Amino acid sequence: MKDIIVSWSGGKDSAYAIYNLKKNNRYYIRGLLSTTSIESHRLPIHEVRRELLQEQAASLGIPLYELRLPQKVGNREYEQIVGQQFDEFKKQGIYTIAYADLFLEDIKAFRNQHLKRSGMEGIYPLWKKDTWKVARDFISKGFYAIVTTVDTEKLSAEMAGMMYDESFIRSLPDYVDPCGENGEFHTYVMDGPIFNDPIFVKSGERFKTMEGRFAHAELIR
């Protein structure tokens, strides 16, 4: 059995990737890897507070490795910080990172190049799976997720804070991927078959970032 780390955004694709990995006896998940902003204390773009990622990890029963990054970090600095964490993983005998990417070739190529330079490898348990099937299977398996972020150039700001369910995905325009793979929206998973305990949050006030392009729902108790 190969020890692996899962790249963790707290969203539905990361959770669904873990669900699939747990069914595969080839892998043992040793940890989750997330990046958060030093300034905002949130996961960039998703804008989920870091303590909510920590709660997910506690419910999953998997250690969380959290990398604190400057708000405006360049690719070189990002690779250096992440590379240092990769070195720590290698000291533990872990050489593999799992990513929940579905079909973006440029993102996968970027990851693989960085992994190769770091002496690591990547696995992609959801790669090239039909995104409608992934979305509906995620929902049917009993996962519960809330939409935390929407790109207002693609979707209405009012969709931030909605539950990610069958009604939501059926309401999406044809040009929006049902998994939001092109960054149209992001989610936070509150419960599902991989969690030991549910995380009780709901949508609060909305706020915007990046000059109003992205609308976010604050997650509150």
C-alpha cells in the first residue's frame, strides 16, 4: 500500500477524490495539504476560513498540513514553499500527492512539472471522469456541500450560499461545468460518507473579492 497526501481545498472534488481513494486498497492517505493566506487566514479564492478546513480534517481523522502563503505569492515563491513541504514528506517516506483535477491539461502539466523537480509524483483519481456523472454521484452518495464562491462573470452572485444539490446543478447555464472545473464556483463540504461527524455551518453575509468579480458566502454557525 502506497502512502499518499491529498491536496485539499475543502470542496466537493477533493472530498470525492478521497471517497474514491478509500475504495482503492493501493493507497493509504497520510495527510491533507492545504494553503491559506497569512493575511486573511482563509483558503485563497474559496475564501473559506482556515479553522473550517481544520474541522474537516478532524472529522475525517486525517492530519492537515497547512502552508501559510503571502496574499500575493508568485509561482517561484509558491513552488519554493510547497517544495519545502514536499521535502518533509519525503523524509516520512511519502512521495505521492493526489489531486482532484478533472480535465484541465495545463493545470495537470504545471503540477507534474513541479512534482518532478521535487522528486515527487502525482496521481489523479478523478482524471477525465464525466463531470455530470461526478456531480450526480457526489450528491447521490450523501455528501452535503455549500457553494462558497461564484465567478460573477459566469453566475449570479446570489448563487453563493446555495446548497450544491441536484437543483443547483440543473440550474446552471450550459456553458458552466457542473463541477465548476473552470473556476465558475467553489464549494465547502459539510458532511458525507467519508466524515465521522457533520460540520454545522450555514450561509451568512456575502462579500466580494478581486474588484467584485468573485462573490463569496461567509460560512457561519
